[in-house]
Amino acid sequence: QFGRTEVIDNTLNPDFVRKFIMDYFFEERENLRFDFYDVDSKSPNLSKHDFLGQMFCTLGEIVGSQGSRLEKSIVGIPGKKCGTVIVTAEELGCCRDSVLMQFCANKLDKKDFFGKSDPFLVFHRSNEDGSFTICHKTEVVKNTLNPVWQAFKISVRALCNGDYDRTIKVEVYDWDRDGSHDFIGEFTTSYRELSRGQSQFNVYEVINPKKKGKKKKYVNSGTVTLLSFLIETEVSFLDYIKGGTQINFTVAIDFTASNGNPSQPTSLHYMNPYQLNAYGMALRAVGEIIQDYDSDKMFPALGFGARLPPDGRVSHEFALNGNPQNPYCHGIDGVMEAYYRSLKCVQLYGPTNFAPVINHVAR
């Protein structure tokens, strides 16, 4: 069990609020089952409640539906209409953003005896336990108290883990060759404050707590100013799918004799009555995932490298369903059926030449 929604009282048309966060892997078939119950008591034991039905689907099926919105019938009680359920999927967006930032500093403390300072910045994000984790270091700008650092790009996930109000601590150091960098000072901010961009709110006093505790007239150890703040959204695979992208799937199967005699167990085309051969397993493994992202689920299925009946001519581009004008098969089951039918009719031959099927797809 992955999770449960809240209970909505006295309705046949519930609109559940609780959301569930799941990992999505395009390359995997992620099967889901939704069970529906009428709650009769406060007992967490589902056997104490009335079963209303269930719905089966894959996560890819939801994501691949128009608008990532899947409507499907609830089943499970013979002879009874159990209603329908609508499931929607949405990619978590805040942590896909990156920001491009640039900082400069003014009148930093002088730390080098024979020069000025070689300053650099170290960014830390706060953790739930109050500790800090380093997430970025700028480059070192040599021999200056007024450095301008290069703009840098960092993901929002790395900077604040998507929490716009989480504390970000920035430390300023003077670089030393031996690695014992001198601490100049620090300041704190947050993603929300930084997102205001260049303004009076993003000029920060660099404070050295030790110096502040010792010197009554201490003001600061310089200032750091945000020069620019640009949000860049990383486009994901799901953005393309939600934008209407369809994945076209064309099958081309190698029927050359190098695959071995289909009547022998060593052949990749072995016609085993009890289990799929190597080609069948590959077709199903890939096809069952891809078909969720094709609206009509009609797939061209071709073969190459075989002698075809009745004249025994060698073909490097033939339709598995026997119809060269319309080589489309419905769903992966249709492709599998056409493949096994062709395997019984053609003679494995050669040579290996898949240029014609590539040209077929390119047309």
C-alpha cells in the first residue's frame, strides 16, 4: 500500500485533496491499483469497510493521457457499474528551476600583509536540524577589496531544496595558497529575498562576529551586492508530453539467418510454445512502455533479411502483417501477433541490411 486519501463524508462524487508524490521513470512500467472503500468506522482495517471497486493503470498511462488526465471505469464487482475515477499527474515544478546569479562586493576587509585580499564566496543551505550544507563556491578574485564574481548557475533544489524561505548563509573568505583561508565575514538571506533581484534589499552587510564582539565601533567588514538574478526553468520530458508530443514507435525485426534456426532453442527466434523468445521479450519490454505515449496505438511493424513467399524473393522491408500499403498493427499485442505469424511464413536469409527500414521511417 502506497497511501490513502482522506475520507469525504456522504457523497457519491468525492473530490480528494490529498496528493501523492511518486518517482516517475520513463523506462519502467509502473503498475498502479486504486481500491475504493465506503468507510463505516474509524478502523484502519480495510476489511471492516465496504469495498466499492478498483481501477488498474500504469503511471505512464496517466502521464501520457491528454493533459496528464486519465478517466477510467472502476471495476471489481460483477454485474454492477461502479462508476468512474479521474486521476491527474503533475510534475513537481519548483525544484526544476535553476537560477543564474552574480554578486559583487565593496570595501571588504584587507587580509593580506603585502596586498589586499583574494576574496571568494561560499554558499550554504540550512538543514532541518539547523546545520548547514555547502552548496556552492565562487571563483577567487585576486588582490582586490571590491571584487566582481562571475555569474554562476545553481539549481533551486541545491540552493534551498525548493523551500523559498529556507535560510541561505553566505561566507566571505580571503584565499590563501596554503588552504588556511581567512574568514572575512558572513550574511544570511533566502531564495525569496534573492528573487527580488538587484535592489536595496539585496545589499548585504558582511559581519564578522568575533570582530563585532571585540570592537564597539565595528560596523561591518564590507558589503556584498546581488547584481543579477535570473530564473531558468529546466524543460523536462513531461513538459514535452504535456505539450502534445507523441512518441512514434516503429518496429523493425531482423530475420537474417544469423539469428539461428527458429526450431532450435539457441535461436533468438526460437518458437517456444511456453514462453517468449528473445525478440518477443524485447518487443514487449519496450512496446508496453512506448504505447502509453501514442494516442492511436497503431505501430508500423516491419521485417528485413528474409525470403518471402511465394517466389522466395529477399526483402529488406516487408510488413509483418502482410499488407505493404498499411503495415500498422494495433498495440503491442498486434505487433506480437504479426511477428509470430511472419516467423512461420518467411525463410530467414540475409544479408543484414536495415537501410530500407530506416528510410521507411524517415519518409
